[in-house]
Amino acid sequence: MMNFSKYLRYTIVGACALASCKGGPPTATKPGKYSSTTGIEYNTEEGMKVADYKGIPEGPGLVFIEGGRTVLGSAEEDVAMTRDNVERTVTIASFYMDEAEVANIHWLEYLHFVRKDSSEEFYQSALPDTAVWARELSFNDPYVDYYLRYPGFRYFPVVGVSWLQANDYCTWRTAKVNEHLAGVDEGSGSSGGGGGLFKRKKKATADAAEGADTGDGKPKISIENGNTLPNYRLPTEAEWEYAAQALIGTQETGNENQENKRIYPWDGRQVRNPYGKNMGSFLANFKRGRGDYAGIAGSLNDGAMITEYIYNYPPNDYGLYNMAGNVNEWVQDIYRPLSFEDVEDLNPFRRNGFLDPAEKYDKKGYQSLIDDHVRVYKGGSWRDVAYWLSPGTRRFMAEDSATATIGFRCAMINAGSNK
């Protein structure tokens, strides 16, 4: 009799679970009242806590990049004869990317909060190297003093930051944005006083994977509750190149073949706008030729002698600004000349010297510059000729070095569906 009662109870619960699915199968945003595998009710004293989820929160400044199959690699003549980015077919998962480069005002905001919340030592380590503008045989002195902090340069890309500093910024931005989404920075002024995401728990809570409340009726800030954004980070080289190509703008609806290729992040083989009232104007900020950074007075070409406003020049078909020119941009990958042979064909990425150890390169004997601390940068800059504007070109530099021609933008995974 006891076994029959137990069976009957589970039958009734199972029927309720099936009834809850009449509106369709469960989804991330509508998981139903009961488990579709055990029939046990969610959000009871005994059942698992399942938080309300309305989709990934909107991250400030981010643009959705729909992933898919593509051909990565250099479409330009390999003038450097490096053969380090041979064309190959890969698939990139959907992700998010900043619509524009991180600007001086964003870095000053970072310094503002770092000075409030961190040690003086870390604050000093976060300062950009403004001396990157200094040249022995050029009068760039005003940029050394004014470029980072003068209001006229607020929305120019931050430069003089190393790969390591850019990574630290991504970590800080993740914490600060999630604190703001959680509302913990309102009235507290800093994460130190209010605790925010990093406040030490007063007492041990139940299963951390169950998304329990904090005890005051508010949901706990956790991955399981879906009330935080994934980490901001530097894009991988493959993500950056895929986003720069923006071949989605050449794709015909319903056509599963990618029949077009781009040399630059726009159509055609030229660097001038071929259409409309802006016909003939340059589409990026780059160096036209020896000694020609901006054109002649009264008839400027790209108009910028150094960096330029981060929203200047038309965006590509993903809505991303300055994916060619203005400043080069750091990406996550360490550099190896044969990464295109080694990495996988789904979300390719080289995080270390696996399959191609640094010991193969004689850096100590001054026969190579390659080790496990050199990082890839891409995109071309205000000081580069048009060749480097092609998304497939790549260069590298030590991760603790900085120049006046390299900046960065952040990326983020798309948690859930690829669409």
C-alpha cells in the first residue's frame, strides 16, 4: 500500500509537469513549474531554486556579433613574407564586442575608481605611459602632457596601455558593471563600502548552484541567477578578425554560401568611399604615404594627423567603428607564426605555447623575438599604411609594452543561443 501511494504521488506530480508543458517545451526563460526530468516542483523547500531569467542583461557599449562559418586569413599580398595567417575555414560562436575603441574618458573613469578602491601601487601600475608620444626628432611634447587628460581628447582612443593593463581594465569593468546592475553602488560610492559582488558572506548559505535569495528577499548575485553579465575580456584574434570582416553585410538571404570576400572592413579594393555625397572621402584613419598623415589644408583626406574621434568614419556592417585604422588593437592570443595550422577550427585561440613551445625560438640568442609573452595586435593605425588595414594582417609585441599606435576594445561571450 505504501509503495502504491508513493507511485500515485509521483504520477500526479508527473502529470502536473506534463500539463505545465502544454504551452510548449521548457526554455531558459520559461523553465516551467516542475522539472521535466524528475517532475519535482521547483522553488519549494525541498526543490531546487530556479530564478526568473529574462535573457542576458544588456552590456553598456556592446554590439551583438552573430557567429558562423567563415574563411579567416590574409587576403592581401604577403609583403612581409611571413606566411603567418594562411586562409582556412573556421566557425566562430556569436559574441559581443564594443562598438568603439576604449577612449581616454573611459580610462580616466577607471583610474578614478581604482584610486578610490585600490592601493596606490596598483593605481600607479594602471597609469598609461604617456611618454609613448615623445620622439627625439619630433615635437610631440603637447601630446605627452595633454592627450590623456585634456577634455578635447576625451573620446579619442586611449593609447600607451600594455596588453597586461588592458586585461586589468577588463577585469575591473566586469566587476563595476555587474555591481551597477545589482544596484550595490547606489549610495555607497564604491565597492569597498557596500561590498557588492565581493562582499564576504556573513554566514554559509545552502547549495551555491541553486540561486538562493540573500535573505532580504532579493536574489543572490550569481551566475545561476542570470543577473550578472559574463566577463568583459579582450577578443580572441579569430573573433576580432571575423568581426572586422563583417561579411554579414554581403550575404544574400537564404544563401548558405559565402560568395564574397573583403580586403578591408568595407566593400571594394579601395580605401575611399565610392558612394553618395561622401564619395571620395577616406573610410579610415591611416598614413597615406611618406609624410602624408592627413592631406593638405583645404583638402584633407582622412583629416587626422594622429588618432581621431572613436565614432569618426563609417561603421562596418556589424556597427563597429574603426576596425581599420585609428589605432591597432590588442587581442588575447599569444603570437606564433604557425597558429593557423595548430588551432582548432571551432573558436580558434592560442592561449600558450602548446604544440609550438617557446624553446623552439632562440630569443636568448637574439635570433627571435618570440616567447610566451608576446601578444598579437591587429587593425592598422594612424601611423600605418593601408596594407595593415586588412583584417587578416597581424603583428605582435611584448605584453608589457605600449605604443602610441595600440589601443583596445572589449568583448564578451554570448551565453545561450547562437542567435
